[in-house]
Amino acid sequence: MDTTSCPYDPGVIDGELVKRLLTDPRVSREPHRHWPARADGELGDTWSLAMWVSDRNMITTYGTEHSRLRRAGSSRCGTTADPGSPSGS
């Protein structure tokens, strides 16, 4: 891997590790569900994980919200979601 133009440590961008993390059922892509204190206002914007926990997008959601965001993103890219895909969207 040529890392001369990559500003990140290649160990952090290990494709196999990312794949394992994103497909492991023990790892949630919806961190906001696991920090109710953030939703309740107990953890403010200065909390070190605030940006990550608050982020909600196609990659950090499941189910109908993921499908809705995927369709919106696909239509903006000139493609449509495949209704025959395993994810159902």
C-alpha cells in the first residue's frame, strides 16, 4: 500500500478490519442509541464523542431510516436503490 499521499495511518484504514467491524452484529452503527445521556442533554457539545454520537446518516442507521436515506442518496447520484438487494432497499 502506497501511503505517501495518505494522511492517515494505514493501520487505521485496514479494509479487512473495517469490513469485520461493519458486519459484526455486536457493533452498532447507531451510537446515539447507546448514549441516552447525550439525548437527555447531560453530555453537551464539548463532550469528546459528541460529533460522532450525534451523526446520523445512511451509514450510521438501520432499517427503514437506512432505506430512506439510501434512496435519497441514490437519487442524487443518478442511481436508484435495488429493490431486489438483500437489504431490501
